[in-house]
Amino acid sequence: MAALRQYAAVWRIPGAPMLLVLGIVGRLGIGMTPLALLLVVAQVTGRYSLAAVAGGLYALAGAALSPVAGRIADRIGPSPVLLATAVAHPLALAGLLWASRSAGSLPMIYLTAAVAGATYPPMSAAIRGAWNDLTGPATGRRHLRNTALAAETSLFEIVFVLGPLLVAGFVLVADATAALVGAAVVTLVGTAGVALGRVMRGWRPHPREHHTRGLGPLALAGFPALLVCVAGLGVAFGAAGVIVPAFAAGQPTGDPESLAGVLLAVWGVGSAIGGLWFGVRRPAPNMTRQFAWLLAAVATSLAVFALIPDPLLLGVALTVGGATIAPALTLENTLVGRITPGSMLNEAYTWVVTTSVGASAAGGAIAGLIVDQTGGVPWAFVFSGAAVAVGAVVAALPAGPIARAEAGAVRAERPVAA
């Protein structure tokens, strides 16, 4: 009951229901668009390798342009940026469909795929920044920050479970084109709803002298080190998207694709459960140390997966091991908000997204090479665990940059709290 009361208190924050509900609707495209785009381009070209290039351009363009959108949002507010991209992204997807339906020109398909990625709304950054504002020291809701970010992180898992299922449903009753149109619609509706909500419209610009210049958050003490931890988790997530299907393909089953989907889904379910549980725990006095322990737990779970040959046992292990992921991501987001000034918070969160996407792509590619060259799914699990372990070591340094940055932020907050 105490846990329910904490989440109920988050729900009662003015504007919170809009962030929680429409925030998920608007980001369903994260789980839908890459798969739908892959299927559409594969149908036109007849080759998944060419479709994968389009998907890669989509992801890389989004990762590259996201910090630019974040800096603009920090200067003029997130609402105008979200509204502009809410319209531009569906138009770019429409252009992609036109390119695939007309001459089927591969360069034009690649161009429109890149534009679609570059115009994807920076929703996650805006929403996480909004939660930091809604639970700031001056609001009297500081005690709800951990719960709010845990709710955001856990609910975000729905995107990666429900998104591919929606694409499968569209393909079943229509085709991949319908799935891409559906992704465009939910992105437009959800993003516009959040942008027009009271939280985003209530944002107030920072004084001009506080505007971000130069490297922005990349020059902040502790932030680059935190991105190393982000990259470790990103490598593991990207690698899992290759390792788990490869594991399923090696099992005596007639439907390895379904087995892989189930295994990845239970990993996400475990993460969501762990995140909701973590959200009602009292925040640790030393968040950096707690973050290091959680990263070590994720790394250990990945190493354990390498020792499990049975699908049923792996499913159980994925559920249990997944319970450490959302708590780690919650602390990751909390630390970003703690060590970053409000005048560059949107850009900081977009750098987190950019780093995670880039690392995920690299992790998937390297894991694929390990599986192909050695046939060793276990070694690919060990590789992904080692990537997270590097982040754990960086966070665990008692006098490391993240620990120093957090200590400085705590000292700066004390007069405000007093």
C-alpha cells in the first residue's frame, strides 16, 4: 500500500498523467518504426541487407541530430521543438513510402530514411527533463523524483514489447506499409499531446547568459564518464538483440523467431518489475556507488546467461536478471539530472540517447561477428557483460569523476533544501 501511495502521488502531480500516458503513445514509434521500415524496404528491394542499411541510416541520423534538437529545446523550450518534429517526422515517413512506391530509387529511400531518423521527436529527453523540473527542490516533491523516474523507465519498457507486436498485427491484417503509417500516427498524436500539455507549455526560458555554448554538457565534470556507463548498457542491449535470436536458432524448435521474441519479452518484463519495485525504495545517500553495484549486477547476470543452455532456464534467468536493468537506468537518469544544470538538461538527455543508440549499434555488430566467427553465443554474452562491467568500474571509483560530480551537486543543493 505504501508503494501504491507513492505512485499515486506521482500520478497526482499536475500534468503527470499526460507525461505517463501520451508519453508512451508518442514513443511507440521507437518500437514500431525500425521494424516496419525494415519490412517495407525489404519488400521493395527484395534484400534484407539493403533494408538494414536504411534502418542504420535512420538510427544514425537520429542519434547525430538529437543533441542539436536538445540544445534548441533548452533555448526556446521543448514544446515548439516537439510540435515541429511531430509534424516533420510523419511527413518524412510519408516521403519514404512515396520513394518506395514510385520508382523504388534506393538513394531516395536512403535519403528519406535518414530524414525520418533526423526528425524523430526528442520525446524521451523532454519527458525526463520535465520530471526533473516537476520534482525539483523548490516544488516540495523532491522525495518523489526516484519514484517518478522509475515509473518513466519501467513504462518505457512497454515500447519495446508492444511496438513489435503492433507491427506484427498490422502485417497480419494489412501489410508493412500500414504498420509504418500506424507508427507515424501514434508519433504525431502522442508527441503533439505532450507538447501541448501544461507541463511543456509551462516551461520558462533560462536567462540568455545561461544558454549552452561549445561542448555543452560534454564539458561538465562527470558527464563524459557517465556516458561511458551509458555506452556499456547500450552495447549490452544491442548485443542482446543478436545473441538471443542466435541462441533461439540453435534450439530444437520449429519456430526460433517466436522463441527469441518470448525470451526478449520476459527480459523486458523482468526489467519493468524491477523498476517499479526500485521506484519505492529510499534513494541511497551515495547514488554513484549504488549505480556501480547495479551495473555490476547487470554485468554478472549477462555472464550467467552464457552458462545456460536450456531455453526455459534462460527465460527464468532473463526475468531475474532483467530486474536489475530498469533500476540501473533509473539511477542513470537521476544522475544526469543531478549533475547537469537545468539550462542544458534537454541536451544532456539527448546525448544519453545518442550514446545509447550508437553503442547499441556497435554492440549488435560486434556480437554478430562473435557469433558468426566462433559460433559462440556464450562468448557474445560474456562480451556484453564485459562492456557493462567497464561502466561499473568507472562508476565505482571512490574519487572518480562521477562521484566528484555528484558530491558537488549535493553540496550545491543543500542551501536550496535548507
